[in-house]
Amino acid sequence: MNQIYCLNYWMQIVAAILLCMVLGYFWIWLVQHLFLKKRKTFSFSLLATSIFLVGSLYVFSYIVGYFLPNFDQAIFSLPWFGYFLLYCALIFLFLIFVNANYKSKHMWFLFVVWMVLFAIVGFFGFKMGIQAVLVYYFVSAYAEEFLKIGASENATNKTDFYSSDILSFSLLLALGFSIVENVFYVGQQVFSLETTSLFSLAFGRGIFSSLIHLVSTGLVALLLYKLYQRVTLQQISPIKKIIRVIFCLLMGVALHLLYNYLLNFSQFWVYLVVVIGGYFLLTYILFLSDSLYRVKE
């Protein structure tokens, strides 16, 4: 019995490593086909940002687990959310200053609007007694999309590129985030000696989880890009801009949240929707990206 357990365990580890390699190959292919100026510099910068984001989120769980021994009971509490909210704000601020965007009114506008929304929805979610699992899924989905699109915005704002660069940057960063997340997951499997089904690992974690990161962040970037296009053609009031910026982020969060929540109830048909919808959405995003049509240096 122990031999079968060990064989299954190592098969899962090998499968996870191979999937990380496949995702890494796709990353390289995507970089090579996005003819960006300084494409190597920005691609590795975005990959480094992905490592930082995933690592920071894992660090938070360890910090809370260390200072709160009853972490499983504290994870859904309002104080936990307060700490997490502050932690996400610090990460976003770090990205602003590292990318030298502290003079950008646009970046501060996004930071304030999205952080206030995060605080309001999270606070009332706990106070209204909404199902703890749903609140937790919302908080985790919001944090991931908030940080990924925030990092993409910081990278775009740092360049003299057209605003459509947020499309290609968001896909690269989301893909990098997924790769690093899978690497961390493999590490957890190795050190905890846990096992899971090969189907869940190969398809759930390796393919569909990666795709939902691309689709969710890509959707936010696409909606923001459309908003930027409209703003350049027609001035809109600050209130309308705030509402639309909130709407852009919430669409990606809602997609990510719905995916996680449905899987929690074993609704595997969501995989089919993600694959079909993701194919058309990603194709459209790449079609709009100016990076594809620039002359390679």
C-alpha cells in the first residue's frame, strides 16, 4: 500500500513539473511573438513581478499562521480581512514606487478607487453574514485581480507605449502568475507529502486554473483599454470614470469568483465554458494588441 502511495505521489510531482515546463514554454512563445521594444527586459520584469506577487501572498498566509495559531478559525474573521487589506495596499504601493509611478495621478486614482471598493465590499460581506466560503473566495479573487492588473498598469504607465500595451502586459503577467503559483503548489505537495488526483493536478491546476488567470485579468485589461479609448475621444465626468473603473475590475473578479465557487460544488461543466470563452476572448485581446503589429527590432 505504501509503495502504491509513493508511486502516485511521485507521478503527481512529475506531472506538475512537466505542466510548469509547458506553461513556461508558452510564456517564451508568447514573448517571442509579441514584438515589443525591449521585449526581453519587460518580459523578465513582468515574470519577476509575478514571482513577487505570488510569493507575497504566500508570505501573508505564513505570517498570519505564525501569529494566529488558530489560523483555520481566524481566516474568515473581520480582523483577518483588515490585515489582508492593509497587506495588499502595501504591495500595490510598493509596485507604484518601484516603477517610479508616484507622480502619476492615474495610478493613484486606480489605487484609491479599487482599495476603497475592496474595503467596502469585504467589510459588508462579513457584517451581513454572507457565507464564509463565498466571502473568502471573493477576497482572494479580488486581491489577485487587483494586484495583477495593478502590476500591469504600473508596467504600462512606465513606458511610452500606447495604452494597448496593457493588453499584452496583462496576459504576460497573468501567465507568469499562474506559472509561479503552480511552482509554489508543487513545492507544497513535496514538503507536505500530500496527494491529489492526477486529473485534478494536470487539468484543474495546470490548464484550467492557468486559463482562468489569463481570461480574468485579460478581461479587466480589455475593458480598461476600451475605457481609455473612449476617454481620449470624449471627456467623461470623474464619477462616471470611477464607476467604469470599478466595473472593469469587478467583471474580472466576478469571473474568477464564479469559477472558484462552482468548482467548490464540483460543477465541472465550468471547464468547458472557460475553454470556449477563453479561446475567443484571448484571440480578440491579441488581435487588439499593438504589440503584434510592431516591427521586430
